[in-house]
Amino acid sequence: MSVKSVQGRRGGSRWVHPFWSKKFLKRWMIYAAMTFAWIGGILFVIPVAIVTTTVSDGICLAFFLWESPTARMAAFVWGIFGDFVIPVILFVYCYGRIVVVMRRQMRVMAAHNAEGSAQMNASQAQSKRIKWNIIKTMISVSTIYYIKSIST
């Protein structure tokens, strides 16, 4: 049974498009995203850094002077959410979607290989290895990001 017929029977995936980038992602889009990330980050940090920085006894104290404790707490909470919570949620969601699609495809393939052949066992073993590799990657990326975030 071909992969095309399996995809046709399960209705295709609406959320995971593995070849979208090959068809539609252009080099200018990558450069635009990189440029936006750098410019956006600079435009967000520089005004706050200028307003809250002072020099005392020849020592530069960045993010030191705040108009009020509320402004300082708002900047702190925004920093925690923007630099840590939101990216971790995105990691978990994206890798979770990959695992859900992998499980669905494994179930469909198992249903089409119901004869219990050695080929089915080999493909199931390979699918499980792929799934565990994805899960290990998700845990590694999230853990490294967490360690990096708490160490800065």
C-alpha cells in the first residue's frame, strides 16, 4: 500500500505541512525574519535601557533607575514571559503536534499492515525510534533553553 493512498484515506493532515518550506519559503523571507528579529529586539530594549541606565562613581548601572516599583515589576514580568514562558509553550506545542501526527500515522500504518508480517514489526520499531528521537529532542531543547534562561 502506498503512502499516497494512506494519506488519502486518513484525509491528510491540516496542521503539519512538511514540504511547505520547499514550495513557498524563499530566501528573502528568511532574511526578512532575521532582520525583523534583530531590529525588533533592538527597538524594544534600547529605549528602556537608555531611560533606566545611570553612571555612578564611574560604574555603569544598566536597568537600575525605574520611575516606580510598578514599572520595574512590569518590565520584569514581561521579560520572564517574553524570554521564557512563551518560547517554552511554543516548543511544547510544536513538538506536541509533531508527536500527535506521528502517532496518528503510526496507527494508520498499523491498520493497513494488519497481516502481522516482519515488515510491519520493522516499520513499527522504526516509527517508535523516530517518535522517541522527537521526544528526546523536545526535552533536550526545552531543558537547554531553561538552563540558559535561569543562568542569565
